[in-house]
Amino acid sequence: MKIALAGTLFLAAMLSAASAQEKPEKDILGKKAPDFALSSVTGEKFRLSSLKGKIVVLDFWAVWCGPCTDSMPFFQKLQDTYRVQGLEVVGLHVNDRMPPTEEVKAFLDELGIRYRNVVSTTEVDDSFLVYAMPTTYLLDRDGVVQKRHIGFNPKTAPARIEGDVKALLNR
């Protein structure tokens, strides 16, 4: 019995190690954010690297994601409060079940969201390792990814995210 259990554990460890070798974990924390050029929901072209020198909040969201829409008024308030100190909030509607752009714009208008929102692509979503929504990244003034927040709990996320933004603004 002990030999069978040890053999099972050894086999599980070997399979786990083999799986890790086939698909190495990658992370973008502490690295320069992947640059992208996308169209905004209003049709303007936007390039992430144009925000060098600013603290950037990248919020990956979708119209069908409840926590995403719950977070938007917070991000608007964050932008309004800290923009003069160099904060830019950019929403990226993920490339998953996205309605026509004019519907996304109308949705944002209805919520009173004025910060920049762009239409993401699968390539951009993948380069930022977006697998759950909302996913929010904070970039420093050099475009380096400093923080990642996955999900949005209205009781805890605003204080955590705002604290992280303040820390980056005060660097």
C-alpha cells in the first residue's frame, strides 16, 4: 500500500513537472507593459506608449461582467481625483462577446464614464494574461507593470487600488 501510494505521488509529481515544462508560467509584473495600438470606442487611435510619464490604470472589462460595471464609477472618480497628478485610466473592452462599438459607447455614456475606453483584441488580452474579469493593471511612469488586481469587490478593492495608485503617484 505504501509503495502504491508513493508511486502515485511520484507519478503525479512527474506529470506536474512535465506539464510545467510544456507550458512555462509567465508573468508581466515588474516588466515593461506590452505596447499596443487600439481604437477607442469613439474611433480615435490610441497607443499605450503615448502615456509614458503618467501612472496608468489599465482595466480589462466587458459589458456582460457585473463586477466590471460595478467598478467603473470608482475608476471614473479615481481619474477625476488624480488626473492632475498624472493618472490616466484606460478601459479595455475584452475581445469576448463584444457588442458593436456604438453599443459599448452608449453603455459607457449611460453610466457617465468619461475616461478613455478602447476596443481590445485577443492578442492584447493574451499579452496581459487576462483570464478573468475585471483584471486591472497599474503601470508606473516608465510603463512598468507594478500591480495587478483580479476581480472587484466593492467593499475592499477601491481602498486597495487607490492606495496602490497613491503610492505610485508619490514615487
